[in-house]
Amino acid sequence: MSKYAFVTGANKGIGYEIVRQLSEKNYHVFVGARNEELGQQAVQSLNLLNISFIPVDISNSQPIQKIKQFIDWSMDGNTTIFQRLELMKKIRKKCLTTNSGY
């Protein structure tokens, strides 16, 4: 079975690096970003065949689930979703919360 990943916030920073590393591990990676121009630039700068751009606004989770369903259906695969914002919230909570809740 082929491996697919959909990474939000993938046009720069942590998301961009996640895309690069997943593509090196033979995933076909879908780059998700609000700004189409910046998303396309990220895809072009990586210059790899296994990366595609999908415009998406993560302020609403419903489009993300629809994109996952579409990718799973059209690519006959199992898609992993990397949401940079959610990842950062989890990291922040674990790293910055003391036993007293501060």
C-alpha cells in the first residue's frame, strides 16, 4: 500500500520540514496552505515529484476531513494528517505546564 500524508501549514517552517522529511521516506505528500502562491512556491522549491499542493484553511476542521477522504479515495491509500497547529498546542501544553497547572 502506498503512503500518503497531508501536512497543513506546510509552506514554511516546521510544516515545510515535515514535508521534506516525509517525501524522503517515500510518502506522497500533499502540502496544505491558505495562500496558494506560497504553497506552490514551497512545492517548487522542494522540487520533488512526490509532493502536491492543496489549498486549505485549517480554521475549520471539516475541509481537512473532506480532503483526507478525497485523498484516501482517489489514491487508494491511508492518509496521515499532520496539523502543525495542533502539534504545537500539544507540545506547548506538555512542555510548559507544571504539576501545579502553571
